[in-house]
Amino acid sequence: MIPCVENVVMNPVISRRGYLLVLEQGSSHWTRRFVVVRRPYMLFYRSARDAVERSVINLSTAVVEYSADKQVCYL
């Protein structure tokens, strides 16, 4: 087997950064995570001082699904 590997270059410019509430997989509660958007990736950290990327989403292949029962409403 020969794997197919694609090199996608991460932009050094930070488009957006800040805290985001994320629904943890296999859980029903929201967790606050620090997020940095460097096109084409969204990088997740535990806090703003965390040096280790905990999760990465490739935004060029991402699909957004909406669920009304998981929606959080702030007043």
C-alpha cells in the first residue's frame, strides 16, 4: 500500500483567535477552548498559553451541520 499524502501549507498569518465553546465528542456539555484560525486550519488549544495543539480542523474540507437541540442561546 502506498499512502496518498497531501502537503497543505499553513498560512503564518493569524486570521482570528479567541475562546470558543465546543461540544465535546461523546459528551453533552460545552467546553471553553482557545481557537486560532490560520488558513486553511482551525487550531484548538486548552488555553491561550497552551503551546500544544490539541485538535486541528481543515477548513477547506469542513462541512457545517446544524442541530437546533444543541444550540446555546445567550441573553
